[in-house]
Amino acid sequence: MKKLSIVLVIAAFLTGCGENAPVQTVDWYKTHELERTAMIAKCKANPGELGTSSNCINAITAANHLTVEKRGYTKHAPINALEGGE
């Protein structure tokens, strides 16, 4: 029982270790180009560990939103095939 409690304490300690970078929002990454490009480069360099982190997802999403906005994409109403395409 004592060994199990030691293992659990060590596991809890290691869980707390890691990068404590604050999570930035998509809008923040949209306005901070240098940080966005640096984060995307960091994510691409280590996708196994960072690919699913909140900052990577937000930075990539911000880059995608800016690309779509630059192209001038607008939302269209969906087409209903059952009503003759209207």
C-alpha cells in the first residue's frame, strides 16, 4: 500500500510539471502575428506533443480565419435539394 501511495504522489507531481504557458484565444492570435507564426512553427516542429494543445489549435484556427477573411469568403444559405435547389 505504501508503494502505491508513493507512485500516486510521484504521478501527481509529474502531472503538474510541464509548460505553464497561458492559453491565448483565437482573437488574440489574430492580432499578434509574430506570436501566431512562432506558435505555429513550434507546433509543426513537435506535432506529437503540441499538436493538440490549446495554443496550437487556437493559433492555427486564427491563421485559417485570417486566410478565409482575406479571400473574401461569405456565408451562403444552404441549398435544399428536396425543394428543387432553393
